[in-house]
Amino acid sequence: MRAARTVELSGPEGLRIEDVPSPVPGPDEIRVKVKATALNRADLLQTMGLYPAPPGVPADIPGLEYSGEVVQVGARVTRWKTGDRVMGLVGGGAWAEELTTHEREALAVPAGLSFSDAAAIPEAFTTAWDALVLQGRMTVGSQVLIHAVTSGVGTAAIQLCKAFGAHAIGTGRNEKKLERAKSLGLPHALLVQGPPFADEVKSASGGGVDLVLDLVGGDWVPETLDAMKPGGTLMLVGLVAGASADVPLRTVLGKRLRIQGTTLRARSLEEKISVAREFEKRVAPLFSSGQLKPVIDALLPMTGLQGALARLASNDTFGKLVLTW
């Protein structure tokens, strides 16, 4: 099979499409013929040597999400059969024509969706839903601030807030992309280049937000904490503005705030399976009904991978970059 391999940790230019052996599924695994995959900032960091793959996954083949067709099942597999359409998250290896994954981590492609559409779902929607609902405890009527709202996770979060009855406020640096975000159901879009923005958030939310989905970090954190209501939760998902921040502890103490970091990739197999099963039950049906829709910036061939990564690094995307073989 072919795969996009990292032959040197020098960024996108260190990738090569090469022939490699096909993976062999274990007794509880399925082998999937990958029809489409999508790009994530974690993939870009991995090509630079800044986000190494976890143990047990291909160290030299990036890629965190896929859609495709089951072509082989392990001896103990009962959930799937050859020919089933599946999608999901993996710790790595999705930039290949085939991959293996535990049968309980895989999700059925929602009815009516193409493989390209399906590839844009797993990372963005699972990350947003896990952070907002499973960990952030978002409920009907919650006031939610979404930083980097025009990113893949951000556009997923807009739709999830709308579907689950929460009120979303989004920040972004590009006015045209914020206008597109409004078409997804974003009630309040704030054009900001960085702090200060707390007063605008308080005005839009009627005094402050209950929950923050923060894909930015860095020096945005103090201003974000100022924009929150007492008892609120900041879910830290990304660090595009930097990995360090001056945290005003008096604000955290006085408002009784909760700051929680979250990643999916580093979790145990059982944790990942639990998230997948909850997602399958509570979120996946909303794609078939049309309440949720994957947002695709561009659909490209795998031979255009290096250029696609450069586009991702430029922050010019709205939604996901999807690649097909």
C-alpha cells in the first residue's frame, strides 16, 4: 500500500509518499481501506518533531482521522463485517491507503454522507463534543465562548451548541470567515486580534460566559478568565497563541473557576472507546437528520498533501482540509 511517511522531521517538506507493508489486524481489530482523511494541527506538529506519535501506532505515518471500508476483520470482531463503511480517530497512521483500529473505536458512517464528508467529522466533532458536553457539562441555556471559531473544531462547536440548546459566542481574526460562521448558526461573532476582548464577551453574553472552548491559550487566557461567570469552566484544547500564560489566580479563586486541559490522542484505549460509544449514540444520528454538517474547506488529492499542510499552517482555512487517495 501507499502511505505518506515522514522521512525527516523538517515539516511538510519531509514527507514522501512511499510503498509500505499493509497492516495486519489483531483479533479485536479491523483493517480499513482508507477512502479519505483530514488534516489537523497536531499532524503538522508531528511532521516537525514537536508532537510524537503515542506508543503502538506508526511513528512515521501521521494522520488522526479517516473514513473508509472494512476489508478484513480480526478473529474476535463482532461489530463489523467486510464492506461496512466506517470512520473514526486513530493515534496515527491515517495518511495511508490502509490502517487497523480496534473494532469498538470505529464508528459507522452516517447514512447519506460520502466518505469525504465523513472524514471531516471525527476529530473536529468528537473533540468539540467531548470538551463541551462530557467534560465541560454544557446544558441547555449555557453561555459558551469559542475561541478560533472558524477552525475545524470551532465550526463543529457552533453546530453542537445550537443542537444542544446553548448560546455560542465566537472569536476570530478574519471578518469574512466570521460571516461564514454566522451561517452555521453562530449568534455572536467577535472580530478580535487578541486581548482585550472581555468587555465585548460580557456584553454579548449578558455578564459573562459559563463555558469556554479555548483553542488559543497563551496570552489570551487572562482576558478569557475575566470574561467568565463565577463557577465557569475553561476547557483548554489548543495552544496556537503559546504554551505559557500569566494566570491571574485571584480571578480563578474569586470566581471559583475550573481550568481543565484535554486531549484525545493520549488517552487509554478504554477511554477512547467510551467516548466513541457515547458519540455514536448521542451525536452521530444528528448528521443523518441534517442537524449537524461537516464543514470542508477544500477536497484535495493525497499528492497535494504538502501544499495542504502549508495552507493549514497559514490559518487561511475555514473548516477541514480533506484528502483522498
